[in-house]
Amino acid sequence: MTFRNRRGRAAVYAAKQEDAQLYEIVQRQQRRQKKVVSRPLLVCLLLLWFFRHKSVLLRSSTKTIFRAAEIDSSNQSLQQHSHKLFFQQPVFGPETVVIGKHQQILVLTEDGKLVELLVDDKNQKKKNKKNKEKIDSSSTSSNTTVDSRIVQELGIGRPLGGRYTSHEHTLYIADAVLGLTRLRHYDDNNKRKSRVELIANTVTVLTEKGIPYESPLRYVNAVAVGPQTGNIYFTDSTDIAPPRIRKNGKYVWDTMYASKLDLIRGQAVGRVCEYNPRTGQVRILADGIHFANGIAVDPVHEKWLVVAETFGTRLLHYSLSTTKTSSALLLKPSDYLEPQILVDAGDMTGYVDNVDCAVHKGTMYCYGAIVNAFSPIHRLLVKLPSILQQVARTLLWYLPHSLAPPVVPKYTGVVRVNMETRHIEYIQDPTASVVQMISGVTVHQNRLYLGSLTNDHIVVYDLEQEWRSEGE
């Protein structure tokens, strides 16, 4: 009796197993049939819909034709009046050159360090004398190697832009990972010490109904210091945070990949923010920018801001001489600053990155670093009809990191704008044969210090040498 019961239970169990396997086989076949049927049907419906609305789509797409200025291949001014400064110790990704309180030259690096260039080191007086002669008298590009020292370890983030304040020895840093930070120097028992402080990794946003909420700062990119108020203006490029990758045996933040994703997505989510050191409040001044990148403030009267809209391929001009910006209150979206176009897409030769402004011979000029020529993928995307554009953007978005299109240097330079006449001219290497991937520009003592997100050196462009050659 027991044997029969066991045998019966075994038979029932085996039957159940066979039923389960058969059920799984049937379900697998049904799923396979669904895939075979649904995909062609979906494609046919999309094609039918496209051809039915083809005329409307093509008419709407003609408004987004990609415009770009013609590159003057005869203009090789960046090659002729510049030289490269290499570092004795390896330094990578020095995008922004920072001028210290005592006129020292510093850079912010890929691995989160503040590094000083020892161009005036007493132990290298003879060597620097030769280097100075090259800087002052050379009419062609040359290379110079200088010593450097690490001034401060800034933490685990990726510092991109930085500016010292004029009234105190404090360096404000735009860190793409951490947010807005600052390096403060203080005295402790008659000893000079420094520390890095996190100012903000969120910003308070006010809705139209007056409801405040905290919005994270995902990609703080550039910073400027107001000469009159001391307020800190900075950009938050996108809501896509840079991923952490392994490069050359160490982990770094891939800010380039995050910007590629923002370009592929095509949404204008960049913002301009303001930090008030007296109240500690951070607020939004402007939004709706296609990758808000470099920022510069009127260095004399603090009446305006210039912002680089990288993937909108424009330089934007914002007026600060309004009553709403002088208030410490938060702004509703309807009260945000409205931009004027300083340099339009049709006048730009490539992607503009960081910006800086200064007075030369009584005239105000603003400079924008152009990192590269426009991407062929970008040119193609904006020419597609809207439905196909969205499909293409979606497919590109889901490409793995390893298959992301590489950045090939084809052009680099600096766009210069006369702020009085709005006259535009270019300092460029039209083929990127000598200088590549210029993404940062800092004006100091009639020179442009040009940094890069990818290079291991900086480029120094001599404005006085340019003026002398034009005079001849």
C-alpha cells in the first residue's frame, strides 16, 4: 500500500513536471510568434504614418537646418602667435587657467588638484629667462616646459572652472561632480592653512505658484565673480551627471561622455545660477539653455553676463541692470532673465565652451574658446524630420559607452567679440594641426591662457604680438 502511494505520487509529480515544461514551451512559442508579428507590423505602421504626414514633417524640419559660419582656412593666427606650456610633472585635463591673488598661474586638473606653474621659480631663473624670450619674441608656435607644484588636493570631484575673489583670497570652483565649492585660506595659530568647502549641490527653485523645492546641481561647469557685489555666478550645464570610468589605470569622471548624452538628447535644461555669499542663498537667474557652459561677468560695472550655449552654438547676453536681479528673493520662471544673442549660430565656426572678458586699450572684449568643429552627427540630427530625429536620438542614447562616437579634433580657436561694436573675429587653427581641443580661455596681462579638457598642456596666445604684426 505504501509502495503504491509512493509510486502514485511520483507519477503525479512527473505529470506535473511534464505539464510545466509543456506550458513553458507553449509560452515561449507564443512570445516568439508575437515578436515575429509585432515588429514588421510596427514598422509598416510607422512607414504608413510617415508617408501620410511626409509633407508636414518636411515642412517643419526645414526650420531646423543647421547653420554654421564658413571657416577661413587662411586665418592661422592661433598657430602664429602662440606657444605651448608643458608641465615637468604630468598634468592632465587643465581646462581652466586661474590667476591667483599674487598673479601666479594655476590650473585645475582632471584628478582634482590645483596646480601652480612655477614660471618665476628662482631656481630656474636662467631657464625662465629663455622661456620669456620665446614668449615675447617668437612669431611661431613653440614649446616650453615648466616646473609645477600641487597647491591643494580638491577632493574626489572634477573641477572645471574657477575664479578668485578680489576682496578676499578665496577660490570659487565649479565642480562637475560635487557642485559649487570654494578653497578658503585662513590663519590657525599663526599658521597658514587651507580647506575646501562645499557651498551648494542643490538650488532652490520657485514654481509659478510660489512653492519652493530643491533641485540638484548635476553638472556645475563654470564660475564668475561679480566685481561690485561679490556675488558668484555659475552654470549648471545639464541634469546628466558625469559617469565614473577607468582611464590610464585610475578612475576619473567622464564629463565628455555626459555632454555627448546631452547633445544626443537635445533638451534645453541648462541653467545660470547665482550664489550670494552674504546670505548664503543660491537661486536660478535663467534656464532653457542647450548645455550652459562658460560664463563671464562684466568685469567693470557688473551690468551683464555672457554665457556659452554650447549645443545651441551661440553666445548669450543677459542684462543684470534690472530691479528683479538686485533683489535677494527667489525668482519665478516667468521672472528669469531673457537672453539676447551676442553671437548667433550662423556666425559660429564650432562649439563654444568657456568664456572670459577684459578691457584692452579702453575697449571691452569677450573671448569664447571653440573646442572643435560641429559634429557630423549633430548636423544630421537637426536636419531630420522630427519623428525620425526622435528615433535616431533614442537609438544613439542607448548605445553603450564603448560605442560612443569619438571626438576627432578638426578645428579649434577663439571667437572674439567687441562688446561696443559687436564686431566678431576669430583666432584659430583651422585644421587643428598645431593646437587641438581648446576648451578654456583666461585673459591676463594681454595674453590668452587656453586650457583643455583633454590635453596635457596649456596654450598661451600673445595679444601684443598680434597687435604688432597687424601694425606692420
